Amino acid sequence: MPKALDPREEALRSLDERANALKARTDRAVSPVGELNASSQAYKILAELLGGVLVGIAAGAIVDRFAGTAPWGLIGGVLLGFALSVFMARRTANRLMAQAKAEEAARIAALDAKED
């Protein structure tokens, strides 16, 4: 006749199974591709910030040269370039956040479907 399991052992086994299931759901596998993508996106935002200001400086210098409005064209170009670069960086960051939220929702849905 088989020996009945001790209720404490059964409870510990059940708790262990639930802890392993929770760990499997919450663990994220960090892939080098994801890290590469994140750093490339950060460099893209940095390039947008610097590029906007540099384009503004160049445009202001050209206006000053041909219109003879030194230094107002350069000052205006820097301000417009800065505003444009902040707008572009913010737009890129919002797009990346929406993409990350969609990927997280898909990952959670896949885990929920896996549990059922």
C-alpha cells in the first residue's frame, strides 16, 4: 500500500511549483540584439538633437551672409534648430515607447496563452 504524502510536503511541493511558474513568467531573457537596438536608438536620438542644432547654425549663417543681418540670423537659426531637434527627439522617443508597450503587451498575451 502506498504511503500517503505528508500535508506539509504536499504544501511545499505546491508552493515550489507556483514559485517556479512565477519566476518563468517574470524572467526576461535579455538578448544582445535588444541591447544593440536600444543603444542604436539612443544614438539616433542624440544625432537628432545635435543635427537639428547644427542645421540651424548653418541656416542662420547662410541667412546672415546673404541678408547681412549678422548675428540675428545665426541666433534665430540656433533657436529654430534647437526647437526642431527637441521636437524630433520627442517624436522618436514617443514612437519607441509605443513600440515597447506593444511588445510588452504581446509578450504578456503570449505568456497568458501559454498558461491556459
